[in-house]
Amino acid sequence: MKSLCRDCLWSSADIVTRCEACLSRRVIAHPELDRLTIAHLDCDAFYASVEKRDRPELRDRPVIVGGGRRGVVSTACYVARQYGVGSAMPMFKALKACPDAVVIKPDFRKYVHESERILGTLARLTPLIQTLSLDEAWVDLAGTERLNGGPPVWQLVQAQNEIERETGLTVSIGLAPNRFLAKVASELDKPRGFSVIGSDAQTLLAPRSVKVLPGVGPVFLKTLQSDGYATVGDLAAADPRDLIKRYGETGFRLHELAHGRDARAVNPERDRKGMSAENTFNEDLTSAADLEAELWPLCEKLASKARRDGVASRVIVLKLRRTDFKIVTRRVSLPEPVQTARALFAAGRELMAPELGRPYRLIGIGMAEIVDAVDTPVLFETSETRALKTETAIDALRAKFGQGAVIAGRALPGKTPAR
């Protein structure tokens, strides 16, 4: 098979641009079409698409999902993107670029539900799924042909159509021989696209900016460009010994990626490196009491999620964003892994103390290097084990009677957290 119609699933052993059965032009064609097994699925403008589906009157309107005027853009629909609105853009800039946009507060419970439906479609094909976020995942379909009745490309087209039919949402898919190329492919034809990259990878990658490579952020991008490596082709043409001498192990990895090589397997059990919660204020905050009042509910939210997921961490990270948008991060390593709001709050408050004295527009608390929580008996109670008993009991009450069933004293209006 070298061609497959995405509408009627007609296939051909030849490269064609139009389906001979239904005359559709939505045909996937590639010489290696039925031999590639690694795919990357990416939901199209996910949060905004969910909101537009639920509110059809917004179908042709620019929609931004994000915080208030002082917040940032979580997702912009494709109409809003035509005005230059993008993810992580400050809301005031987004509204300046697109003043007619409809701004919707995120509803993550709804997004999680839809994500589970979409990923559930993939899970019926294979257990080898590695999620990156709610709206994207890698999947390895090697060896599933007999079980699922056709090659991976055929299975993925079926899944893509089923997702759109059952959820009313669209996804784009990239199919390739490895994870890196699959992710690149999924970005080539959005929205509702399906692209394939095979042994033609180097030709396709060569003119692209090096920022397409994993691990090349804004700072490293400038370094590479100043060193004469502006495109992926520049890195591919370089002597790997020079890259290793200049960038160490990263240099070798860049050389491999520039040649379209990526040995990483799709790993459903990959370690999650961290988790966090943050909030942008409507007005800048300066005092310790005001900042701590914002920090506590974030600690409760993060700790509750950690307990629900069965994880803990001894590395706690505080994040503050100044009024000039510069971000301050501080971290501390605790003697033992924790998963309670009390412990997170104590660590966060300690990290925040040296930074007081200037206004901030955002605060966040995170757990890095998270590990599975180990439920073992202890000979002597500690402040963490006592807090864990209390907060676990509160989790149960809130699950039964709602979030407002139990409110911590420090969360009440006008209360200053006890030291």
C-alpha cells in the first residue's frame, strides 16, 4: 500500500493524489506508507475546540481560552491565531491583537473528560501510548496489524475518523519511523491533517529552523544561530566531533536528530518529571500576607492531585512572575518526599521570604522529580504523617460532599496563615 483515502479507506499500490473510489482528494500517499509504525496525535486547538463544539454560535468567532485580563492564553482557536494570538501570550497583548475575541475561562474537568475519550480510542489499538499532555500523545503500533485488521496507517485513519465522529473534535496525526519525526509530521498539516515522514526526513528537515529540534529553547536557539547553525541542515552538515566538542552530549544528540534519527521508544511508563499549580492575580501583590493567601489554595490543589495520583516529591519549586514578566524560580530539597499542602506551603513560604519587597503578578508551586508515594508503617508520627492523615480525611469528605464541605482556616477571607 502506497496510498490510502482518508474518507472511504480505498487503498492503492501506486502513489495517487485522488481517490479512485470516492474521488476525494484527502489521500495519504508515501512510498513507505504501510511500513511506518510510530505516530504522534495532536488535538487541534484543543481547549478552544471543545468550547466551540459546546457553543456552536462561536463557530466563526475568535475564541481564546485563558485567564482574565491579567492572565495568559492557554489556547487560541485558529481564527484568533490569524490575528497573531498564541499560547502563553499575556492576555492584554492577545486582546490588543484581537479585541473582538471571546475569552472563556478554562474548564479542565471538561477537557480531561474529552482527553480520556480521545486517548481511549487509541488504547483500543495498543497499550503502547505515551502521553505528553491532555491533547497529545505518541503511539507505537508495531505488530498490531493482525490484531487490528490492517497496517498502522489504516488503523490511525479509522481512529481519527472515529474521534471526530464520536467527540465532535478533530485531531492531526503524524506517522514516521520514530518519535521526533512523528511529532514534526503532525505539525505539517493542521488542523485535521495526516502527514507522513519516512526516509525523506533529511530533505524535509534541512531548511527548517533548528528550533524544531527537541531541547532547543529560545536561549539555546540564539547560541546555535550565533555559532552558525541556523537550520537543521547546518547541523546535519557539521562534523559531529565539532558539535560534541562545542556542546558535549547535546551536540551528538543534535547531530542525530538533524539526520532524522531518534532512538527513544514510546514508553507508557515514562517518569513524570514534575507537576505544578499556579495563579495570575487580577492586581499586583506585594505583601507576604497577600501572597501567602494565594499560595495556600495552590498547595491544597497540588497536594490533592499528588495524593490522588499516588506520588510525592522532596524537591519543591516556587515560581513568581514580576510585573515586567520576568520569572523568578526557587527550589528546595526536603529530607523526605511529601504530598501534603502543609509541607508544600511551609517550603513555598520559606522560598518566598527572600523575594518579598516587590510586586508580583503570578505565583506558582511545583513538585519536581516526583516519585511513587510509598505507604509504609512508621514507628513515630511526624508533622507530615499527621498532616497526611488529616488531608486524606478531608479528601474523602470533599469527594462525598463537595469542595466546600471542608475549608481550611487559613483559606478563610481575612485570615493570615499561621506560622
